Amino acid sequence: MIDHDPSSERAPLRGDSSGARSGGRTHAWDIECDVLVVGLGAAGGSAAIEARRGGAEVVVIDRFAGGGATGRSAGIIYFGGGTELQLAAGYVDTPQNMFDYLRQEVGDAVPEATLRAFCETSVANFEWLRQLGVPFPVSGKVSKSAYPESDCTLYFSGNELCHPYRDSATPAPRGHRPLGVGLTGHLSAEAMRLGMLEAGALLRPYSRLERLVVASDGAVIGGVVCELKAPRWLVDVMATLVRNAGGISPRLGGVLQATLRAIERSCKRHHVRARRGVILCTGGFVFDRKLMLEHAPAYADCSMRLGTAGDDGSGIAIGQAAGGVLGKMDRCTAWRFIDPPEAWWGGILVGRSGARICNETLYGGKVGEHMIEEHGGKGTLIVDASTMARGRRQVMSGNPPQCINAYLA
Ligand SMILES: Cc1cc2nc3c(=O)[nH]c(=O)nc-3n(C[C@H](O)[C@H](O)[C@H](O)COP(=O)(O)OP(=O)(O)OC[C@H]3O[C@@H](n4cnc5c(N)ncnc54)[C@H](O)[C@@H]3O)c2cc1C
């Protein structure tokens, strides 16, 4: 499904060292660099820092101020294989042990070599992020929960303690959470933004990639970037509306998104030459209903979409229009957390047929996957009166994340 239709608004322009061609004329390059990074979330930030440290001249653009879903996220990053936090908490973990666990989790979604490299470089990657200034002090406690308390920096974020995962890998906590109150993804996003600037990359916010520029042999040599002329505050307000209202109502989100795009038409076009490559880090597509219906229909009608207005699949479509091949577009994550309160793990989760859906103590992303893939996205948790009352008491008392002994018993 490669879209080479030259009339498509995302179809690449042809170009060479003198500029990009469109409408019968050549537009000289306005900006030149070695590497153009598109999108400033975790992927773009780390790509920019490493490209810059490798000696490349780097320009980073973002449709908004930057941060993306990374900046809004809960901030949990899956590290293991023997990080300082794991060792300090008394857990022995190795890259092989981490691999054995993740192999079960990811199935065929990640090639074996990639997964192995992910596990083998995990300790170094953790230290890389710490060196950027993301606060990961040694945790005073280790919990198992949907999301840990503010003073907790290490916890069992996945299914490590659950059957059958614990049977083929020694359970180890790997959810590493930047220290802070509430959702702390913004700490990593900001550290990467600052790290990228400190490394010497040039940031151009409110600049949207419209299409790529390719040479006659198909190599990507640049991009067409639209820099916003309309007031930035207006775009920020619209993007917030898309994210919040569009998170709940796809129809309203679509209308708001069309308005946002209309405002963004007031922009100045730049032709950016990238001598050594363009890296597309533009996030996902959960805010584009058409793409969701096409690639992941079972997830299209989830009650709430999470992400940002930037998750409209534009970068994916731009890459595809230049000959990129898509993969794993059907892999989504849908969250159905049963806890807190932890007491509700004592219930039984059944689908419409009455069959049990899964082990109730599984990670909410796994519970969601079972519900959607096998039970049409519907489930009911059945609890008896005493379990219900215990759950209520836990909620009233602030429901501290529960002790992992519950699993180990
Ligand atoms: C509420 C929430 C909680 C989450 N919690 C966790 C968690 O705890 N742990 C975890 O691992 N994951 C979590 N996730 C998922 C995680 O945040 C994302 O998978 C991750 O941040 C994606 O990073 P990214 O760099 O690929 O994209 P993003 O961080 O979304 O960055 C993409 C950037 O590209 C920009 N962009 C888009 N299109 C264009 C364009 N055409 N031109 C220029 N720029 C463009 C966007 O403005 C955006 O800034 C959470 C997500 C959400 C929404």
C-alpha cells in the first residue's frame, strides 16, 4: 500500500542539491543540515541528542512546542538487566532474564535481535537518561500497582509476578519512574529537550512537516516544513481541545482537528535540506479515526483515546507516501485497570459469554488486550459483598499500592 500519487498533498517532491522542485520551479533550500528530526518526544529527543553527539548538524522541528505524548505520559520506562535501582532493592536481574520475560510479553511484535539489544543495552540506556538529569533516586520501596506512589521510583509495572510469566523468568521490578508528584513523563521530555539544545541541535517549534523531498534515486534528501504564522496560543488551545474533547468523542475531535488544520494553514513554507537523513518521530495515529478503522478497528471505539493532537498519523502517511512500508499498525494498547483497589483482584472478570477473561492481577494493558482481542471489548467484574466493602475501604484510605507478597504467596 504505497501511495505514490503525485497529486496527494503528502506525496514527496523531487529535488537535488540545488533545491526542491514543485509547480515547474525549483525552490532553493532555505535551511540546510545533516539530519532533520521531525517530532520532539522521547524518540525525536534521543535521536537528536545522539545524532548531534555523533557530530551531525541537527535541526529538530515539532508541530507544536514539543514534548508530545511523552510529556503527558505517566513517565514509566521499562529498564532492567541489573540497574542500580534494582540492585539497591535487592533484586537480581540480568539481560537474559529480562529477555525471557519480555519474549512472552511482546510475542512476534519485536524481532528477536531487537529485543535482545533492548535488554542488553538497558542498564546503559537508564544511565543515559539519568545523565540528562531525569531524577531516578533509589526507591525506598517496591510495589506492584497500576501506578505507584509519588515517592516510589521502582515497581512491578508489568506481569512479572503473574502466572504464567513468572514461570519462565525470575520476577524483577522494571518500571522505573522519575521521582515527582503525579504523572512524571514531563520530566523526561523536558530533560531531552534541554539535552538536545545543550548538545547543539537547533529547535524550530510550531513547524509541521508537510512532505519529504526525494532525489531521483528515491533517497530522502529533505522536507517541506510549514512554520506557523497564526498565533501560537490559538493553536495550543485548539490542540488541547482536540486532545481532551477528542479523547472522549471522536466525532467532536474530528471537527476540532479540522479547525486546527485550518488555523495551521496560516504558515510560512521552508524547504529543508537534510544531507544525511530525515528521522520521522511523529508519534501515533489514535486521533485519526479513519486510520484506526483501517488498521486497528477493534480498538477504534475504546471509550477514551490517549495522546496528543499530533497523533494523527501525519508522519506515518508522509513516510509511506515516499515509499516507506508500514508494519505492526494493528498493535495498539488498551488499558483496563482493575486495581486500585487491590481488593478487586479477588473478583472474577468475565466476558459476555460468561467465560473468565484472564487472571485479574495482570497488568491493565494485558487485561485490555484480552478483553478487546477475545471478548469484543466488554467485560464485567464480579465481586462478592465483602470484597466490594474491602475495596471501598481501601479507596477511602487512599489505597496504597499493595505489597508484592500478595503475588508471591
Ligand atoms: C496519558 C499517557 C500515559 C502514558 N504512560 C506511559 C508510561 O508510563 N510508560 C510508557 O512507556 N508509555 C506511556 N505512554 C505512551 C508513551 O507516552 C508514548 O508511546 C511515547 O511517548 C511516544 O513517544 P514518541 O516520541 O514516539 O511520540 P511523541 O512523544 O508523541 O512525540 C511526537 C511528536 O511529533 C510531533 N509531530 C506530529 N506530527 C508532526 C508533523 N507532521 N510535523 C512535525 N511534528 C509532528 C508531535 O507534536 C509530538 O510532539 C503514555 C501515553 C499517554 C498518552
